[in-house]
Amino acid sequence: MKAGIHPAYEPVNVVCACGSTFQTRSTHKGDLRVEICASCHPFFTGRQKLIDTEGRVDRFQKKFAKAREIQAQKKAATDAKASRKVQ
Ligand SMILES: [Zn+2]
């Protein structure tokens, strides 16, 4: 190898959200944090499961609940208007 033109290719630790870790080599500096790996991906485990890494599904459902609440409020307001017109 020619000196001075290659990036440092050091061993790095890969840390998955499922808790498993393994070592590899990379030009990346510091540890790698991944959300899915071979020991937790359904393709490799062979079982179907909801992949909820770091509470993303939970966060999405919270966001969605808020939108539903707003819709319900709007509907209540229009219903109230409609009932007033009838009288
Ligand atoms: Zn994993």
C-alpha cells in the first residue's frame, strides 16, 4: 500500500438497539449505532414481529392520537352548528 493516501481502517464496535454488539473494521470513527442487525431482523430470526426500535411506533401513535382528537373537536363543532340551524 502506498503510504499517506489510505484512510485509517480501524476495528469498530457495532451496537444494535436490540442490545447485541459485534466488532468489524471500518474507516468510520467511533462506534456504530444501528437499529437492526442479523440477530434481531425478522429475516434472520424467522419470526414475524413488530420492529419497534427506540419507541418509534409509540411516538407515531401519540402523534396520530392528537390528530384524531382535533378531528373529533371539529366534528363536534360542526354538529353543534347543525343542531342550532334546525331549531
Ligand atoms: Zn439487533
